[in-house]
Amino acid sequence: MGGTARESGSGEGIQHFNAVRYRVTGTGFLKSKFYSLDDEFTDTLADLPMREKSAIEPTIPCNVISQRVALEISTVNINEYFKINRIIIFSKEIFTSFPE
């Protein structure tokens, strides 16, 4: 075979992370933050008010371009809690590698 092999779907490309959706119940406000590799930068997302029962899965927009990210989820006040059933992170590969 001639040509160069391209790793499709390897997860090593540059991604644009543009939203996150939670299925969450609890009390208080859910705080979320994206971290890039080695914590080079952070993106704090909008606070999400929680309820004991909810039929809503809110989509929280973000704007992060990175190879990989870490997601931190927390509450800030004592006796607040949350239960997450699902997390969906929306992303799209925009580059297959870094420029040379």
C-alpha cells in the first residue's frame, strides 16, 4: 500500500469541546470546570441549579480547543449533594495533529 496511514478516531487530534449535558439530581448548585492538559488553561462553565427530581437534561455551552480535557464537577456549600446518571460531552475534531 502506498501513501501515509492516518489514524482515524484515535482521539489524539485537536478537539473543539463546545457543550456538556448532564442528567443530574441533587441540591444546591452544580459547578463545572474544564481543564486542559497540564492545567494550562481552564474554562469555568455556568452554574447549574439542581432539584431532587428533574426531567430536564440541560446543555451547558463551553468553548475549549485542546487535545484532551479534564472535567471537574463540584458543589460549594456543606450538605449539598449531587447524583449524576449521565454526562455527554460534545466535541468535534478540528485538526488531526499539531502544525509542524
